[in-house]
Amino acid sequence: DAARIDRTEDRTGGPMDAYYRQEHLAHFASIAEGNKDLADKFFAWYGAVFADGALSARSKVLIPLAVAHAVQCPYCIDAYTRETMKMGCALEQLTEVTHDAAAIKGGAALAPGAL
């Protein structure tokens, strides 16, 4: 499954190559350089949000994967795809949440036409 999912390289050499580079993801923690206090608070909050609670930690990586697809953030898609795989999620689960996101985006595009 992991080999089928690891499709982060831009095979076309197109515009996404300049926008998204997988190696940039490792530098996310550098957001602390501008304001360490705010970054520390963000990372503490972020950790608490994704801890087991009413939802399992596994569910809490599938949901943001769907959101990442909905907002079309390649860094988020990469990070949460990797996290879902670490949590033991199957390709079918990743595919299902991706379709969930597509359905929400599609509905959001159609809904104003009903007014």
C-alpha cells in the first residue's frame, strides 16, 4: 500500500515542482523562528488536538487527510498520508476519505445554485 500511495513526486516537471517539494515538509518546525512562544503554543495545541479523546487518534489522522484534500494542501496531504500509513490505515480508507472530501467540495460548488 505504501508504495502505491507514495506519489509525491511531480512526474511532469510542471508548475507544482516549484510550489511543492517534499523535502520542504521537514522544515515545518522552522515556523518557530519568527515567534517561538506562539510556535510552542501552536505545537502544544496541535498535539492535544490529535491525542485520543472522543475520537481515536487513528480517526484523527483520517479526518485531516480528508480536509487536506478539500483545501488542496499538498504538504498536508503528504504529511497526513504518511501518518495514516503509520497508524495502519488501509489504502481503501485513504481512498474513502478522499472521496468524502471530493463530495463535500462538489456539494459546496453545487449548493449555491439551489438558492
